[in-house]
Amino acid sequence: MANKRRPSVEQFRQFVQNHPKLRTEVRQGKYTWQALFEEWYLLGEGNKQWEKYQEGNTVKEEASNDEKSDLIGNLLNVFKGMDITQIQKYISNANQALGAIQGVISSFQGGEQSKSEEPKRENARPNPFQFRKD
């Protein structure tokens, strides 16, 4: 009776043997066997998700590491060619623009705040251009 298993369980066991990196994922606590079985059952063996768990994927990993190092080298070359004073001007212009936007937003939101900041004057007429909440 112990030898009678569902065929899908046997197929999953064979799948895990072909994808040994799945065992390390389970041991590290990233997945449970149940979760992996359900994903395998729904997605099938041919899904691209399972390629990274195959045993012969070291060539692909080395290629991706080479691509990452090339990307870093390209970024360093871009940074070498930049003019620092020009970048500083762009940053200060962006800072001024953000300050102006923040001022406009605070003027629309701060109807009650601006009243509390102003000294209270008795018998003063209310400002007709002041925005108020309904």
C-alpha cells in the first residue's frame, strides 16, 4: 500500500532529480515541497521558471555575471565623462523647481496654517483671496 503513489507525485520526484537546486531552495526555507508541487502541477515542466534550477545552468549564470560586470564598466565610463559643475547646476535647478512646487502646494493646503502663523488682528477684514476648505 505504501508503494501505491499517484503518478503525478512520481513525476514530480523525477522533476526534482532533474532540478537539484530546488532542494536547496526548500532547505533554505524559500519554498515548501507542497508549494513547489502545486506550482509544478499548474505550470508544467516546460515553464521558463524552472530553468534556473537545472544542474547545467552554470554557463548561463557565468554569462549573466559577465553581462553585469560589463554594465558596471559602462556605467563607470559614463560617470567619468560627466561634467560635475553641469550636474550641480541641474541639481540646483531641480531643487528650485521642487521648492516652487512645494510653495504652491502649501499655499493651497495652508489656509488654516497661514492664519495661525499670522498675528491675530482684531477687527481686521478677512482676506478675500484666501482659500478655505468647504
